[in-house]
Amino acid sequence: MAEKKRASRGKPFMDGGCDEAPASTQSLVVTSCRKTGRPPLARFWRRMASGLAGTALSGIAGTAMAQQQAIGASRLFTSSEVIFSSFAVGAIAAALLSTIWLVRQRGHLETESEEMRSALSEAQQRISNYEALIADKNRRIVIWEAGPSRPEFLGQLPAESGAPQEDRDFLAFGRWLRPHSAAELERAVEALRSKARSFEMAVETNRDEILDVQGRVSGGKAFVRFVALNNLRAELAELKIERERLVTSINLFQTLLDSLEQPVWHRDPDGNLAWVNQAYGDAVEATTPAQAVQESREFLGSIAREKIRATATVHSPFHDRVSTVVRGNRTVFDVVDVVGKAGSAGMAIDVSEAEAVRAELTRTLKSHAETLDHLATPVAIFDREQRLQFYNQAFARLWDLDLGFLESRPDHNELLDRLRSQNKLPEQLNWRNWKESVLSVYRSLDTQTNRWHLPNGQTLQVIATAHPQGGVTWVFENLTEQVDLETRYNTLVKVQGETIDHLAEGVAVFGPDGRIRLSNPAFRALWGLTEEQTAPGTHIRAIETACAAEYDRPDGWRLFGQMLTNFDDERPSLQGTFELFSGIVLDYAVIPLPNAQTMLTFVNMTDSARAERALKEKNEALRKADELKNDFVQHVSYELRSPLTNIIGFTDLLKTPGIGQLNERQAEYVDHISASSSLLLTIVNDILDLATVDAGIMELNYSEVDVDDLLDDVAMQIADRLYENAVTLEILAPKNLGTIVADQQRLKQILIKLITNAANFSPEGGTVTLRGWREGTDFFFSVADRGPGMSEDMLKTVFDRFSSGKGGKKSGAGLGLSIVESFVNLHHGDVRIDSRMGEGTIVTCRIPSAMNIRSVAAE
């Protein structure tokens, strides 16, 4: 198609591009060129003119021949007619040829148009494919035209990368990129647009995502492509960034080390110098550090290097002081050398001047120590780490501490704890706060002065002076003799005042002239006096007048006045009781004091008097209730037991054949009467036993009881009841359990109560297990059943009286376990119950053996 287009090009008609035409058609062609002036139409008219010219010539030739033939034949037409006919025929032929040519040209034009549309469609398809490829979510392209122009954006970056989705925010790199990445990218984009300088870099977003950025110039346009990296490419970019960081850090540290005044070096794994700083080069008199590395100039001696190589490890760096020669002078350095995978690195700090100062300081301190050691005043010096640096002999004598402990340079905190544990420091209510207050001088530049009153009676003036360089000097001045009287007096006055003011008793002290010296608030409150009425110096007569309205014995205060002002050599004390009109009962006492002073004390005994009266009334009521209870027990014992015994006796008599034959119903009724009477008698006996225990009149008849016989006797007596409940008794006890000193009847009663209770709650066909064993002089026995068990709430009330458990075959009065507990306690034993719901119950009793066989009443 390109070749066709080039072949169809011609010169414009207006510029003389029209081809020469015959004279007959020249005017037509020129007119056409003037009218259109377009190259395609010029070519058309040029071709048309050529055809017309050819047609005209052929027509002229044919006309001439026809004319000759006509002349020769008959000369029918004239010459003008022949010429006109020829022109007409030529015009018709030209028009026909032009039509044919135009049809052919139209076909060519349609073919070319179809080809152009196909090419355009292919180009648009390719453009769509490229745009789809560019619009991937993992890349974005920014395009700038040459010169100042607005950028064009293609594609998007993932949202998780933190890149803005809006075009206007995307070029604000500082908002979504790390500061260093944003600055570097802006410089690269500026160089790309202004100098066409391509670039490729990795940048970090604020969300720690890595982007690959590439800048190129093509076709006069600047292209910057942002690609979101992932997997290996992202890791590679991260490693690249990390490498740049490490390189920057290494360069920075090397620059820092070069600026240090201390020699620093780095050795490779073989021990050869790999890098040194400027100070190292100066120390070994090298022109540059590189020269020192190349010539392997060593800063330390061979012995020191061997020592470092032998002792330094990865986990234990070398740190010691090494002496070496620098510029001809012997110098002491504090050397640190660390070992790693890449070799070792070390640093040397010049401490020669510090060593000289330390030596001078040591000499000075020694001189001062000799001076202070002869002082009688205790002195101790602590360093900035609060460790004991110096102490004199007076300090050691003052605190009487072990010299080995002092020579170990103890911490001040530890020293105070040691003194406190030995009861050598003043007692403090809050030891921690007091200790922090004492040690606060280490954080202050001011001198602190305190007084310590030691438990041994000494008083110390403690002066703590902080040193500007750290540390504190402690001086302890013994002021015991100077402040002993002052301390005693102040302490006495303070204690006396505080004690009297806080006493619940009213206290008033009068001088020999009858004037009050002091009084406490309780005295004023009891007598309804004010502070003005009891001010020091007030005479007892005024106080007597103020107190006269409170009671009906005016001779009381008058008697006090006489005792205060008499001149007898021996002043007697006096005690008594006042009862005021308000109902308050006061116990008073008049107590002589030294220096002819007298103290009056008044104690409010109202509550005690009331309580005493109430106790007396209650005791009287209890005594009467006890008498009533004893009378009731005796009455019930006689009035209930006797009828029940008669009922049981007559019932048994009715069962004998000698009385007469009873029918079946009568015999059944008699059995019911007998069973009910026996049950009622048991309940009455239980109630009487408990009442006897409560009254404290039950006595235990101690005797030697054979345990084997006791168990056999219990098994015989309980057999009928077990048969009625369809329960089997299993006795598990070793033979020859020996004897125990106890009340046999009460022990038997305890066992029968427990077995009866277990049989009542055991299922039919079940087994009640009785176990017995000894532990020393104590006899243990337990009764276990497989009944429904007891809950936690039931266990709390199991020993309460008249508390009968649910789930038994027969309901009782609920006194069995109460009686068991009472009898066991009378034997000074104990009872324990273990029970779980659905698993049964185990009751265990411990009965200690009494030492002597005697009858003991219950307390």
C-alpha cells in the first residue's frame, strides 16, 4: 500500500504540475486544474486528456481514410462534415473510456480504503492489548511530554502498598514513601526530565512495601514505571536496601572511629590487621592508616597480642590494662578486644594520666587516713557507688563491727541493714523511708545533719557531707553527755503530755499550793469543764465550785482540797466512787506525787457498773433456769420412765401364754404397743442423757474394757435390728485389740447408735462395715454404709439435735449422732464424718484411754 501511495503522488497543478496536453484539450485541462487545484483531480484530468487526445487522433485518422474511400468511391460527404463527425465520434469514445477508467479507479479506492480500515482495527487492537497489559494492578506508569506538560498515568499499584490511587496524590512522594526514598526518587525524576538521565532504584513505602522504579526516555517522552515487587524480587530489593543501610552505617562508624583519639583496630580471622583508625596510625608513627595496615605495624607488643589471642573468646571479650611504648614513652592503655566471625576488633584508651592521678590520690588518701585514724571522732567515707572506702578506729569501736566485714567494703545500704539487725540503730516506724532519707545525701550537694538516738542510750550528731565528685563523708559526734538531760526532760514532758492527753481516765495534777498544773481532755469531759476553767494556775476551790452542781456530795472536792494543802509528812492516798446526777459512775483516786504534788484520777465505770448489774441479773436468771432444768430432768426421769416401764412390762405380760390366748389382730396390736413403747423409751432416755450432759451432771464410769468382748456384745445386741432392716454387719478388726479404760456402757451405746443409723440408711441386702484398730493408747472405730450419702449442707447440721436425715427406712428424733458426739467428747475424743452423695457415709471415732480408773463427772 505504501508503494501505491508513493506511485500516485504528482506535482500540484497550481505549481505547474499539470502534464502537457494537446492543443485541442489544453483549455479544458487548464480550466479543470484551476477549479480544483488538488493533486488527485489533476491526475484524473491529465489521464482524461491523454485519452481524449488519443481518441481524437484515431478519429482523425479514420476520418481521413473514410474520406479517401468516399472520394474515391463517390465523394458523398464534404470535408467539414467528415471532420465534425470525427470529433463527435472521438468525444463519445473519450466519454466512454473515461467512464470505464473512473469505475476502475473507484474499485481501487475502495480496496485501499478497506485495507486502511483493517490496518486501523489491528492498530486499535494492539493499543487495547498494550493498555490492558499496562493497567495491571502491580505496576503504574507516569508519562511526561517534552517541556512543561501534565503527566499521564497508566495502571495502578496494589492498595496494600500504600500508594495513592488518585493521580493528583501519586506524585506527592513524601506522603507515602519513606523520607530518604522520596528525596532520592524526586532527584532521579528531575534528572530524567531535564537531562534524559535514566535510572532504576528500589524505594520503600510507609507500609514497609518495596517498589521497583525505572525511568526511561523514549520518543521525546519521559517514562517512569513503578512495579510492586513480590517474593524473590521483593526480598532482593529488601536485601539491596539493607545492604545500602549497612554500608552507610559501616561508613558512618568508620568515620566516627577515625575521629576518636583512641587507637582502634580490626583484624581478619588470621590475626592480620585489616583496618585501623587515624589515632592508631599516629600511635605507630605511620603517615596514613593504610600504611600502618600495609606494613602491619603493631600497636601492642607480642606478649600482649598473644595474651589477647589466648584469652579473648566470642562470649568473653578481653579487657585489661596493657603497657606499651608510644612515641618513645611508656604508656598504660585500657585495652578492650572482642572476637567475632569476621575476626576481632579492639580499642585502647590512654589511662596513663588517670593512673598518675590515682597514684597521687592514693598517697593523699593514705596521708588523710593516717590523720583521721587518730581522731576520737568516728569518721567513714563512702565512694560514689555507696561503698565503704575508709573508716577510722573510732568508727569501728562505735559500731563494734567485724573488721572482716568492714574490709570487704560493704555497701552503705548493706551496712545499715547489718546495724539494724544487730539492734544498733534507732527504731523507726517505717524503716524503708528512713533509710531512703539517710541515703538521699548521695543525690544532694548539701550537708545533712541529724541526731540519732541509739538503743544503747547514746546520742549521735550525724553530719553527712557530699563530695562534688561523688561519695559522702560521714562524721559521728557523740553528744550523749551533752543532751542526756535535755533529752530526758523533753522526752518526759512529751511522753507525759501525750500519755495523759490520750488516757480514757480523767487526770488532774495539782501543786502543793492547791493550784492545777495540768489536766487532760477526759477530766474536763467527765466534769463538764472548759479549758479556761482548768487553765494552769486555777485554784482547786474554783474547780470545786464549778463541779459542785454535778453530784450530791459537796464534801468530796472539799476533802480533795484539804489533802492537797495539808502539811503532813506522810500524805495518804484515797480511793472511792462518785455517782453523778447524770447517772455516770466515777471511780476516783488521790495519788501523792514527788515534789509535794498530787494527782487526781477519775475513771468512768458506768458501763462496767451496768454490765456488772446485768451480769448479776443474768447469772441469777441462769441459776434459776438451771434449777428449773434440773427439776424438769428429775421430774421427767420419774414421770415418763415409770409409765413407759409399766406399759412395756404389761405388754410383755400380755404376750405370755399364762394370761390367755390372743387372736392375731390383738397380738399385732400388742407388738405395735411394745415397739412404740420401746422407741418412746429410747427417745426419752436420749433426751434425758442429753439433758444430763448439758446440766453437767453426767458421770462416766471408767473401767477396763476388753475391746474384743465389746465388739461381740454390740454385734449380739444389734442383730435383731439388722435383721429387721435386712442388713448384714461386717466387723473388720484384728484379734486381741486389748483393753481400753473407758465407760463400757457409753461406748456400747455409741456403737449401737452408729450401727443403727447406718442400717437405717443402707439398702436392703446391703452391708454395714464396723472397723476397729488401735494407735497407741487410742482406740479407733468406724462405721461405714453404702447408703445415699450426705450433701455438704447436711454435713454442716448432722450433729444438730432433732435433725433427722432424709432417705432412711425409718424416721427418728434425730438425736443419735448428737448423743454420739456428746459421749465421745466426754471421753475427750473426736468424731469425723466422711460422706459423698451416692457413695455412702463413714463415721470415725477416736476414744483415748483414760490413765486412771475413776469416775469422772462431765464438765
